[in-house]
Amino acid sequence: MENCQRVAMFSAQAYDIKSFSQHTLSSQVNLTSFETTLNANTAALSQDTDVVCAFVNDQLDAAILEQLKQQGVGHIALRCAGYNNVDIDAAKSLGMAVSRVPAYSPEAVAEHALTLMMTLNRKTHKAYNRVREGNFNLNGLLGFTLHDKKIGVVGTGHIGAALVRLLSGFGCQLYCYDPYPNPELENLGVQYTSLETLFSECHVISLHCPLNEQSYHMINQDSLSAMRDGVMIINTSRGGLIDTGAVINALKTHKIGYLGLDVYEMESELFFRDHSSEIIQDDVFERLQTFHNVLITGHQGFFTVEALTEIAEVTLQNIIHFAQGKADKNRFLVNPMDS
């Protein structure tokens, strides 16, 4: 087919391959998939391809982008919203396009954040195991009523806004922080406030902001010391928002009462693969696992049928439209055609 783009997909799981190959637009690209993550040792796999389709833990620093460019790659098509793993300035200087899926089923991630909150609070994961063993004792399963609690949402983009709408139905007092307040959320009774006020006032804090120089380790020793004793922290955004060492210390001193994570700072070495027959070498992660009040899922917040379908559709559209010279500017972080 004329202008059929050759695409190398990295970090490809069976569900990725299925959602892309079953989409009607797949006939317009030539897709090759690799289960391995993209890094300096695997970049050569994209030799003689036009597009690299990458995910959250693929490495796209300046050196790797340079190698990809030399191999003929002109477009980095991210099948995710975040782009902290891409050296955007290097891509610009190399004349490489970078596209993403800016908002795929934000309700999926918001609902997962709420799931972590409710599971940690009411301890349903522990109750499930007890009842299966014939233990109906309620000791150790005490939770709190979410109604009227102060819930802090850091970042009110598509996902944060979706969570606010969900929590409004619980009758929570909603505090939000975002440089760009959303008037629609303010009409729901949300109170936009400073990050310092949100940290100090809220019983539950949920992170929904991008990872950048300003947000890196926003949850640290200083911010934790300002929070309520027994605070619940939920992170379904990016692992680097949290200083894991500081959080472990806060768990040991009971400053943090509940911790729900769908992301982890060093997750690229662990997540999306089966390590059940191995000895995990990450001692920090293993220490987190020892706390009874910590619940970790493996970056599955996005993992719904609807989200996978939308990710495939938007990513394929980005690839095809760029090749046709009609890229959607809202989906492109870098578009050499605009220069």
C-alpha cells in the first residue's frame, strides 16, 4: 500500500497486539511488535522502520533518539498520555515527530484510583481472603466513612476531573490544586487551593499530575511532615512524583496510614512482566510490600476494554495522519511540519 508506515512497537503485550491488529485502521500500517522495552540495547530492532510506537517505560533520551533517527525513524508515536520518558528538545533538534494519546478513557484511571481508596479503607482484599478461609472475625478490618471527608486531588486534567466527579457523589469535601482551575469543577463545589493547604487539610490525597522538574518528588519528607497523621496517599499518575524512601519512613512512623500505588519510581524493571518464579532484586519495592497498609497494582489503571480500543485508534490515527501531512496539533508534542 502506498505510504504504508512501517511501525516498530516496543513493550508490546498480547493485549496491545490484539487491540491494534483488530482495529480497522491496522490495515494501513505494517506493524512489527517487540515485547522488550526500548533502550540502548534494543533500539537496533527498529532498523528501517518509519515509526516507533512506545509506552511509558520505554527510554527515549537524546542518545536513543539519535540512534533511531539514523536508522530511519521519523516519528515517535506514544501510546500513552505521559511523555516524561522522551527528550522533547532532542526530538525537536533532530526533526522527529512525537505524538501521544492525550486523553484515553480518563474514567478508567479515575475509577482505579477510587478502587484503591475504597479497598485500602474497607480492606476488602483482606476480608476476601478471610472469608474464603472461614474466618468471619471483623477485627483489623475497621474503615472510615468517606462521606464528608476532605479529599485532595492534585491535578484536575481529564483524569483528575473524572475523579472529582466520582467523589462528588460520595459527599466529600473536595480540595483541588491545579495552575489552571476548571470552572466546571468549581460549579460542583470544589475548592481550589494551594498545594500547601491541600496537603495540610486533606484526609486523602490523590495524585493526577504529569511528572516534570517541578512535580518530581512532590511527596517528600517536607510535604509529608505537613500532612495529617494517618493520611491516605493514592498515586495512579507517575512513580517519580513520590520519594519512595521518604514514604517508607512515613509509613514506619504512622504519618501515612494508607498508601495505594499503581505506579512506582523504578517500575520499568518490574512492571508488565511475570517475576513470580524469580527473586525480586529491588529491595525498596520489597520493603514497601511488607506494610499491611500498602496496596500496589502493576500500572493497570488504564487497563479497560474501552481504554485499549481508544489507545489503538488514536495512536493509529496519529501515525497515518502524520504520514498524510495532516496531523492533529493537539496530539503532537513535536511536529516538524509546523517548522
